[in-house]
Amino acid sequence: YSKMVSYSALDYAKNALAKSDDVKLKQLVVAMLNYGAEAQKFFGYKTDDLANAQLSDADKFLPEVDASAYAHQIVGTGDGIKAASAKLTLDADVAIRVTFQITGGKDVSEYQFLIDGEQAEPVADSGRYYIQLDGIAASKFDDTHIFSVGGLAVHYSVLSYVNMVHNSNSAESLVNLINALYAYYAATEAYVN
């Protein structure tokens, strides 16, 4: 037995920055801390104690992102169903949620909802139905997934959302969060591969 030790992601990050010689790991930790800080700002969580507080101003810099190569696609048509929206949920993990709207007096029971060819249970939400892919690893944010109902398919990745935010009139706080998310993806992919 030993006494209990408390160790957080921030403790790990500080330790890695102070002691590691691995440049890619340090870049990943900086990106993780910046993403954490931008998430704190966006969601209004402990904004007086940001995750990247110990980083230099140069390390906090978030460049603009060009994610146009990841634009989503809507393929085919659906009898009585249309794609209504797609977004990310940023909680303990990253998830893609695609919402469909049923039209023409059809019933949800008439449709099969699929994510990457696997059956998914639709969730009712304000007269619409969504399906969600949970647990997307940061190094896989560029992987395109197919959300389909009948003959209608939405091809979407986490980076498709990044592209959508950059092509809309989004608030600066969301743009900063998405830029940090992209930087975290790029650093993770470089570290993993």
C-alpha cells in the first residue's frame, strides 16, 4: 500500500514540458493546454485559472486554419427525410451529431439509421431525430464518417465542423475554440504517426 497520490492532466502537461526531450510530445502538450484553455473560455469554466496560463504568449498563438478540404457532403435523397444539421459535442470526449427531419407525414419507424454502415438508434429532439458517433480520438478528427437514413447520406468528420465554423459568421470565441481543436488534432496526429 502507498499513500494516495493526486495527478491531473495539467500535472502531466507541466511535467512533460519541464522534463521531456521529445519535441513532438511538447508540441502536443502545448496544443492540449491551448485547447483546454479555449474550451474553458467558450464554456465559461474556471476562466480565472486557464489551462495554458504557464505558457508563453508565443505558445498561446493560434493560427487561422484552412479546413476546406474537409467540407461535408450530402449524397443521395431520402423519401420524406432531409438532413437538418450536423455539429460536434465537446464533453468528456468528442462526438459528431447529425440531425434529420422527417417530412411528408412519414414516421421514424419507417427508416433505418446507420453510422458507417452500423445500425444506430435515433434520438428524438424537438421534432427531429439525431444519431451520434461518440469517442472520436483526436488523431482521427480527419476521418470521414457516413451518417445515413434511407437513400440519404451525410459524409462528415470532426474537421468538417471546423470548416463549417470558418465559413459562417461565428463568434470569435467559437472560432478560437475550433482553431485550438484543429491545432490539437494536428499535434496529436504528428505525435501518434
